[in-house]
Amino acid sequence: MSYIYSGNNDDLGAINLAMKKREAELKAVIGRVCDVSESITITARQGAECGESVSSVLSQQNNETEQVSTAMNEMSSTVSDLANVVSNAAQVSQNGLQMSSQGQEIVQETILANNGLAEQLIEVEQAIERLTNGSKSIETVLSEINSIADQTNLLALMQPLKRQEREIKDVVLP
């Protein structure tokens, strides 16, 4: 499987495949975190708008109805507290969204670093391949040199034999 994604069927290919899987998982997690953060922000804003609307209605009722002013004051205080809670929730949601954005930036930096590492691994692999090819070329040259040396040694060994053969012919066939 690593060969399909990296073109290698070795440890480097497996590492490259693992890094690609980790990258996809991180992207999926960040996408989900962003979706949840946006949903929380929208809900918090709607809650804040509802709280402000309720506060406004209660203030009008307080002015119009003197008979229930004590109850309305308590409700107004409660709604104010609720508005503060909702406002705090909106702020927390906003902070969560900012943290999610920061997390996404960190993941992007990590992905870039992983991509850089993958490129370096590819360069190392290419250097190893060039070194292997160079070694094969050296082996070929050494083989040729050994072949020439063997032929040279044979010629050197043949020289005395040919000389003796000529001397024998000269003695036998004067």
C-alpha cells in the first residue's frame, strides 16, 4: 500500500504513508472542531439576542405595571444575570473559535514541516540511489580493469614460453 502513495515499498514508503494518514486524520479533527465551534458561536449569539430581547420586554412591563414591580425587579435581575451568562458563553465560544484557528495554524505548520521532512527523505533516497548507481559503475570499471590485468598477466606468462619455443625451433630447425 505504501508503494501506491509514495512509489516506494520500503521503510521510507511506510513512513511517508503513515505521515499522509496522520495528516488526513488531523485535517478531519480540525474540520470537526471548527464546525462545533461555529455552531456554539451561533447558538451563543442567538441566546444573547434572546436575552437582550427579554430584558427589553421586562423593562417595558416594569414601567407599565406598578403592581408587580417587585416581581419584575427580581425577573429583571435574573434576566440580567442570564444575559451575563450568555454573554460569557459567547465570549468563551469566541475564545474557543480563536483557539481552534490557532490549532489549525499549528496543524498547518506541522503539515508543512512533515512535507519538508518528506521532501528531505525523498532527497536522501535519491542520494542513496545515486550512490548505489555509482557503486555499480565502479564495479563495472573494476571488472574491466581486472579483465585487462588478467589478459596482461597471461601475455606476460606467454612471452617466456614463446621465447623458449622459438629457441627450441632454432635449435631443432637450424
